[in-house]
Amino acid sequence: MADKFRPRKKDKFAFGVWCVLNRGRDPFGAETRPHIDPVDAVGKLAKAGCYGFEFHDEDLVPFGTPEKERRQIIDRLKKVMQKTGIKATAGTTNLFSQPMFRDGAFTSHDAEVRGFAVGKAMKLIDLSAELGTGVVLLWGGREGAEVDAAKDPVTALGYYRQCVNFLCHYIRDKGYRIQLSIEPKPNEPRGDMYLATTGHALAFIQTLDNPEMVGVNPELAHVKMAGLNPYHEFGQALEAGKLLDVHLNGQKGPRFDQDLSLGSDSLRDVFMVVKLLKDHNYNGTIAFDAHPFRTENDPWDFVDRCMRTYNMLSAKVDELNADAEYQKLMKPLLAQRGPLAKALGGYSAAAVETLQGYDYKVAKMSRSKLPYEKIDQIVSEVLMGVR
């Protein structure tokens, strides 16, 4: 492989620790890979060229671990971070594995469950602050329902809001420099999940006490599970100024959540997301939330593959953006000039007069040239390496 695609720290790649700890178990078969110590896994991610890692509280410290042992694990992790320079780029709390969360954490009918969930999240926020983490992810894995008559979505979303508001106030009270980020998903493990898409999450955020503290981290596979276009979902979060993190992987259509390696499917979808992030100067981490194939004996070829694939697609984006024919075709489409562009930039009496008095050339507008077939073909030729 070309060395120019080798991952480097400046690429700002990050993996969820849970990705490399995944042992290949699925609903139909037992583990196919040996256990990896989570702190050792962080060290190996650093050696592989990763800038950072994302973590669940229970990735690092098993549920119910005594405080003394918990402290020892965290201290080991901090030593590895100091030695290797790897960053803890995002933290999240596991509010889906324990049986108490079987009908939701923040949206449970039971206030005791909701209280436990908020307390667990606050402890994770404390750990994130200690590790220098600026983003805490909220994936509502159990926030949903299978039986509509048993769960009122208005009440459930109200509980959800209470809990997120509480966490925002806790962060402010502690003086932490942390933002919360909602990760949408339409279904699985619940039959239907609240905040199913980027649009759902953005609308919910605007109802919070401190909407400026909360953003979104779309996941490519989750978007495709909803039958939507990742380019548009990521773009909506970017346009709203709410894209705090990204989760990249592969997904073969609206099936179960496959979490495939980046590039194993839908290269064009990934290419367009990479183009979007580059064109709009996204400066956050490029995080992968995927699993090695169950056939793999260890996760390290998978880790390298995801990062190299991103870098290869990034180079293809540069190639497309530098293509003279592409630029020539795009230039008239992107041109914003003349009195109407100015008038549409902001409401005023003068703008109303301009729009109402303009001599519109309806016939000309109806037959303007839109060379989309040619543009799309150029993308295909760039991706296939034939230009």
C-alpha cells in the first residue's frame, strides 16, 4: 500500500475502545477472538497511528468494580495516555446493558431508574473531565418502545429532556468544558427509538435549557438504517453548527446495525461524507464505530484498514475538487450574483420591492442547463481511477 495513506496523528482518527474489544460474538455464535485488556488496547491504538479513543465507562471499568480497583485502572490509563500522547476524545456511559435499563434509562417509567442513569452519567462526565475529554456522547440504546400503548412518547421525551437538562446544569455547576452530543438511531435494540435521526435530535436540542451545550454525532450506519442519505444527515448537523463528532463505518442498507469496516460497502456514500467534512473544514475527530469481521483473529488489520480507507477517499476528494472539468461545470451552478442574491440575503422593504418588481425569465429558468449526469459521471471516474 502507498505510504502516503499511512495514518498519522494529524489525521485526528479515533476508535471506540468497544470496537477493538469486540470479540466477534453475535446472536448466533460465541466469541472468535481472545480478550484484550482495554488499557492495552488504547496503547495499541496509539501505536497504530490514532490521535484519540472514545470510551464507554464500562469499556474501561466493569460494572460494579470497587472504587479502589476502578482508580487503579484509570491511573493505568492516564499513564498510557501520557506516554503515547493519545487523547480521550469522547466518553459515553453505558445505559443499555444492565437489566434495569430494559425499558429505558432516561425515558424509563421508573424515576429510580432515571435517577440511577443520571448518576451514572454524572460519574462518566467526571471521568471525562479528568481525562481531558471535551465531548460526552448520549446514545439512547434503550430509549424507545415496542408496545406503543405502554409508552407515551410525549411523557417519555419529557423525561429525556429533564435528564439532559440536569446533566447540562451539572456540567455548568462543575465548570467543565464539556459538550453533550446526541447519537441518533432509528431502531435496534428497541423496536422504535426516540431521537431517531439528525432532524429529530436537532429539534429536541432546541427545547433544552442550554441548547448551546448539546450537539449531534451522526453515524453512517444508523443513517442508512433509517433509509436516509448520510451526506444530507451529516450536512444538516454541519449547517446547524451542531456536528460535534462523527461515527463512520459500513452498512448494507436498512438492515440490522452491521457496523462494517469503513469501505467494505457503499464507497460513494463514504466519499461524499468525506467531501462534505473537507469542504466545510470540519475540525473534529474522525471517529470509527465499527467491528472487525467475525472471521478476524485480532482487530488490528481492521483498525489500519478503516484509517487507510478514509485517507484514500480524502485523496480522491482532493482529486475531484482539483478536476478542471468538474470545476467548470460547477462554477455557474454555484454563482450567486445580481440583485436577487442580495435581496434574498435579508428581509427589507427594498428587498420586497426587488423581488416583486424583477423581470423573471420563466422560459429561460425552465430550460437552464443542469449537467448532473456529467458531474455524477466525473465522480464515478475519479472513484474508479480512470480520469
